[in-house]
Amino acid sequence: MTAPGEGQVPPAPEPAGPAPRRPARLEDALARWAQETLRPAIALAPERPHLETSWGAPASRLGTPVDLGGFDYERDLGFPGEYPYTRGIQSTMYRGRFWTMR
């Protein structure tokens, strides 16, 4: 027979400091980031007026899942070691064995 409360998991301790901000949607989080983080950084060091890739395509400031439209994680990206092998053929991502050119 066990004593009352024995064998129960104790509650998690309360986090120290203020509660993290958790916007309900990614768009809200992006707006918060632009206002609180990006704007002060640009005020200190302005961005270049025109930034593009080496092939001339305009480079966006930040890529997010919103930019991917109908992206399906499992279908389009998958997991390491599984079809469509976009993340490599090794399921451990070469952490257990070095990648070699043959």
C-alpha cells in the first residue's frame, strides 16, 4: 500500500521571469518581430537598398512557412533516409558515419 500522493508526478516548477510571448498566428509573430526586433536593428544599421541572389532574383528579408503556400512537409520535404531523399539518404544525417565521395 502506498501513502497518499506517493507515485504521483510533482507539478512542474513555475518558470522564472516573464511569461514568453506566444502570438496566436505566425503573421502576428512576424508583425511583433518587425516592430520590436527588426525596426531597432535597421535604425542602427540600415539595410542595403537592393539585395538579390547571385542569379538576380530579389532576396526576401526572411523566409517563413507562409512563403511556402501549399507546402506539405511529409510529401515535399520528408524525413532523412526516406523518399524523396531531400534530406539525404542516411537517416542519421551522417552523424554516425562521415560523408564520403566515391
